[in-house]
Amino acid sequence: MFQPLEAFIGLKYTRARRDKSFVSFISLASMIGIALGVMVLITVLSVMNGFEQAMRDRILGVLSHVTVSETDAMVENWPERRKQLLKMDNVIGSSPFVEKQLMVNEGTRVQGAIVEGILPEFEKETGNVSHKMLEGKGSFDDLVAGEDNIILGVTLAESLGVDVGESVTLLTPTSGQDLGELPILKQFHVVGIFRVDLQQYDEGTVFIHMADAQSLFEMGDQVTGLRLRIDDLYKAREVAQKVADVSGSDFWVSDWTRQNENFFKAIQLQKTMMFFLLGLIIAVAAFNLVSTLVMVVTDKGSDIAILRTLGMKPRNVMKVFMVQGTLIGVIGTILGVVFGVLLAVNVDVIVPFLESLFNVNFISADVYGISTLESRVEVSDIVLIAVSALVLSMLATLYPSWKASKVQPAEALRYE
């Protein structure tokens, strides 16, 4: 089988003899350094991808892809408006809602919350909170008009100390003719508890039937707006623009990318900074590869001199050591990719095991908004990391290889 001379010699130098075990150890250390850098970078970026995806899924389970309301947040004749929106391209679901801020009270405990007045039969078209009910804690079908039933987030229910079958009081201000702002107090029966693993929703959102909300806030047949679900969530901004063009200036149209724009931009910025910071691990390993090859060049000085006297050109000598350094980089990158992917896809198993082993909690819902760590491996990230590692490894071979090509045969063989 044909094999270039430079590749043959470079591969031979990679396998050091027993009396050169230190050089072999340094080569192994360089290889391990590159592998660790690639593995850590793949794992961290996969975890950040999983975090972003988990937050997006949870947020869109409560919010909507696109939201339509009038400028005064009061939409009239919503059934007709809903029919018009459902006829638009990409729109596959629509539900009306009433949204207001109020206080939830039970005994001496009071907590602020956002009340969502919904129609259960339509809400299932635009959200997935109905699938996030705790086992045995009711369902959205228990929200019936006129029965004053309510569904609470799990953290809010725990803060108020209530469970299914008990009652809470909603306090909301209303305009009084003579006395200014007077609160309205109305008792609701807890028929369900949900958990979406987003702290701001689990502790600050309640659901009631839309008719009850309209009665509570004296809205008549009006609603706050309409939520839309589209077939491709990444077309939300495009669909929102089309809805705005059709609806006119009297309507306010928003989409999930605008409602959470700063949050997702922050995640992308963190991901980018993490790539560069952890990429320094690979850079350090590549720098170590420079030291390794310099030692090899020094050790193989006489061999280089002999090859030069036999007619090998300087550029061919460079290729010998570039092959050796590149081989170390390739093996380290492959190992890093393999173990990085294995670690990333099993992080949901490894993290709970470490938490139980050391009795610590790595993911705090109070801080991160989620209670479980997820990961999502993206091929584009793996390709970018692998190519970056290989490029750094190849660049690291240039100086030692150039130095090897400048070895003078007479000087190297003087004392041999």
C-alpha cells in the first residue's frame, strides 16, 4: 500500500521507543489535553442548548407564538376576529384570553399573581399547560363558567398553603363612583394545580374560566386579546408582521421572540462567551503540543541530519513533524468528540447521580427557573469545535516543523 515517506516517518516518530518514554508521555499529555478541551466544550454547549430549548418550550407552553390585542387591551367581537385569524397561512390555533394582575389571599397569606381567563376548549390549541397538571390535581376541564373554579401554580399553592378542594380569595381593584379605588373580593374554589417548571409561572399565575374573569373585571363580552399558534414557531415574527398588516393600526401584535428577546439574546451571548472561554482549554493543549514537537525535534536532530544528507528537502522535513503533530490533534479531537457526545447525551442521568452522591443541588429553580438539567447535542456545534481543535493543532505544528527544517546536518552530526 502506497504511503508517502513523510507520513511513514511521522507516524513512526509518534510511537516513541522505550528509552524515549518521556517524549511519548508528553505526546500523550498533549493528546489528552486536546481531548479534554473538546469534551468539555461539547458538553457545556450541549447543556446550554438544552437549557435554551427547555426554557423556550416551557415559556411557549404558557405564552403563545403570536399575541393579538387592541391598543387598549380590550378586544370586541373576538369570535369573528378569531375566525379571520385562523384563515391566515401558518396559523393552526387561536384562543381568546383575559389577563389581569391581582392579589390572591388565603387566611393571612397574600401574594400577587397574574390571572388568566381562558376557554379550556380553545386554550388547548395554543398552550400545553393543560398537560402539566400534577397527578390527581384536577384538569382544565374543571374550569366551568359560573362555578368560580381556579387552577394555581404549584409554588403559589404551596406558598398559600392550599390544595385541591380548598378555597382562595381574589382581590382586584375597581373604580368606585364616590370612594375611588375599591377592591373586589371574590372567593374561588381550587380545582387543579399545575407545574411547568418555570418559577415565574409556577409561583405567579392562576387560571380561571374566561366568563368568570369577564365578570370579575366587569369586561362584558370583551377580552384582552387572542393567542395564536403557528405551524413553525421560528416564523413567529413573519406571521406577526402579516397579522399586523391585516389588522391595522388599532391592533397591537407581538410574538414570542419579542416578548422574550432580551432573555434569549442573553443566552446566546453566554453561549458565545462560553465557547471562547472554554476554547482556551484547547488553545492551551495546542500550546503544549508546540512544546512536545520542539522536544521531538531536539531529540531527533541526528535523524533529521541523516535524512537531509540523503537528499530530503527542508519542506519534506516540515511535513514529517506536521504529520506527527496533526496525528496527535486528530486522535485527541476524535476522543474528545466521542466522550463529549456520550457525556452530553447522558447528562440527565449523570447530574442526578452526582446530586444524590454528594447531597447537593446543582440546579436551583429559584435561580435558573428550571429544576432539571437537560442537554441537546447539535451537529453544527460538534463540527465547529472539531474543526477549531484541528486547526489549532495544525497551527501548533508550524514553528517546530519550521525549526526542524532549519537543522544543519553538519552541526547535528558533529558529536555523533
